[in-house]
Amino acid sequence: MIEFPTLQPAFSLQPMVGGRVKSLPGFSPAFNGEFVGSGNDYIRVDPDGKHFRLDAHGVIRTDDGAV
């Protein structure tokens, strides 16, 4: 098995209490909004076992009111 670096602590829990999201100029689709409610995330391992990827989900209410 590949030796992965270790984290101390192994994980931490941090509530997401809010924030804003703004797309960069030229990014499509363009949107601006704020996080609402709660979200979740998972660490996924690639099939080759060499890389981990963060799979994060949340709800954003755009400035025009869409969720």
C-alpha cells in the first residue's frame, strides 16, 4: 500500500455558517450568491488508489433568488 501523509488530527469538523460565492469574469455560467442551509462533503479515492478527491455539496441562493 502507498504511504500517504498523515494529518494531525486525522479529521476535523467545522460547521459552515455562511459565505458568498462569486464566479470569475468570463466563467460560464456566471452567478453570485450566498450559501444557505447546510452541506456535506466526502473524500473519494480514485480507482487507482493514488489520489483522493473532495466531493463537496451545498446549497446556494443566487442574488436573483434562485436556489
